[in-house]
Amino acid sequence: MNHAHSHAHGHDDHHAHAHATSVVGRERKLLFAFVLTAGMMLAEAAGGWWSGSLALLADAGHMLVDAAALLLALFAARMARRPADARRTYGYGRMEVLAGFVNALTQFVLVGFIAYEAIDRFFKPVAILSGVMLVVAVIGLLVNLVVLRSLHDHAHDDVNIGAASLHVLGDLLGSVGAVLAALAVRWLDWNWADPALSLLVSLLILRSAWQLLRRSTHILLEGVPEGMDPHEVESALRGADTSIRDVHHLHVWQLASGSRMATLHLELHDQDAGARALAAVNRTLLERFGIRHATVQIDPGDCPDGSPGCNARHHHH
């Protein structure tokens, strides 16, 4: 057992040093994005209230969701750095997932509110100060561009930041829409363009909320990491070393996005080859599947759990 863990942790330390420098820069970017987004959200909310534009209020709602997502990403990045303690042996990495789950649920409430307001306004149009609406919408568009630009460099290697920049992209569409709606109200007197656009923005929010809810629920249910097939992992491990006779009781899950775990039982042809088999298993898990933390039980002959099918050739479990 020790052999396995020293192998995994040695790699982790090396990974951690390379990581530490970029983590702080990443948190700074998230903080910058959050401050800008939150400021713009307040401006849009005030502008929407003053001009009577529901589209601006909806966009402010969308930005509220995003500011929350950025804040959660920041909070999760901070919490994930906290060491594990006696009560949380896994540390606090999953805070990010829990936060995402709560965030998704609040988005559904927000969408309900916007949709209700919008439908109400189709029947009872409200006067709109299109000038104010236009100015605020244009500023919102510019701010979103700046935020997206700053997050973009990191998005490819970090799910948290990737999710945040996806949000901001949604905002950008919302802002473009708000500008168009303001022009429609101003020059064509199409007052319906405002609630119509707010409905469109609420659909954007709904889509991101659904994805977030699906992903966070999957992780909280200890689901297999996206894009990974347990059968493939099992057969890769069977072929990892000649001493391995069989692999069963394989569980693969995620603590948070990116930190993957596995537990499994090994049956060996030769009980003396334990250390070699462990090293091979750990290497295969890390290199092929990105699993950093594996706990492996080597069965002495028959599986002590004695669960049905343990020593049969095919274990669909």
C-alpha cells in the first residue's frame, strides 16, 4: 500500500509546485472578473430600473448569476488550497461543486421571475427610456469583452475558469441583445422587443443552469468522471502488468472537477509481484486516465468480500 501512495504523492508534489505559481495569478484574474462583473451588474440593475427596461434587468440578473459563479470559483479556488483536517480527510475541494449546485438552483428561480415579468409586459407595455437603456447596454457589452479577454487565456486548463468564461460569453450575447433591443425601442418604437429579449436572456440562463445542475449533481452522486468508461479503465488495468490476473470492485469518481479517485481489488497470478503490480496500476491510472489518488486492495487468492462473481472471469458489478 505504501508503495502506491508514495508514488502518487511524489507526482502530486511535483505537480503542486508547478501549480502554485499559476494558482495565485488565476485567483487574481477571477477576482478582477468578479469585481468588474458585479459593478456592471449593479449599473445594469440601476439602469434597468430607471429606464424601465426589463431586458436590462434580465441581463443584470444574468450577470448576478455570473458574478455568483465567479465568486464561487474564487471561493472554491481558495478553499481547495486549505489542507485536509481530521473531520474532512478529503479537504475542501468539493465546496466548488456544492456551491455550483446551489448556484444552479437559484438560477431557476431567477428565470421564473424574469419570464413572469416579461409575459406580464407583453400584455401591459411599459414606457421605456431608450437612451438610458442604450448607454447602459453598450457599457455592459464593453465590460463583458474585457472580462472575457482576461479569463480566456486560462480557460482551456481549468474547469472552474472554463465554466466562468462560458458564463461571460452568455453575458456577452445578452449585452448584444440588450443593445439591439434598445435600438429597436428607440428607432422603431418596438416596445415588445424589450420583454422579448428578456425572455431570450432567461433561456440563456436556463441553459447554463441546467448544465451546472447536471454536472454538480453527477459529481455529488459519485458519478464516473465525464468522458471516462469504467470498462475501459478495467481492461487497461488488466493489461497493465503480466502479474495481474484480474481486476474487480472498481470504483472511479471525482472529488471536484479534475481530482479523480479510484478504488479497486487486484487478483495476482503471483502473490510476490505485489509491488510491481501496484506500481503498474498506479502508473496506468495516472498516465491514461488522470487518476491521482488510487487505493488498491490486493486479494490473497479468493476475494475476502466473497461477493458473487468475484472470482468469475467477467465481473459486471
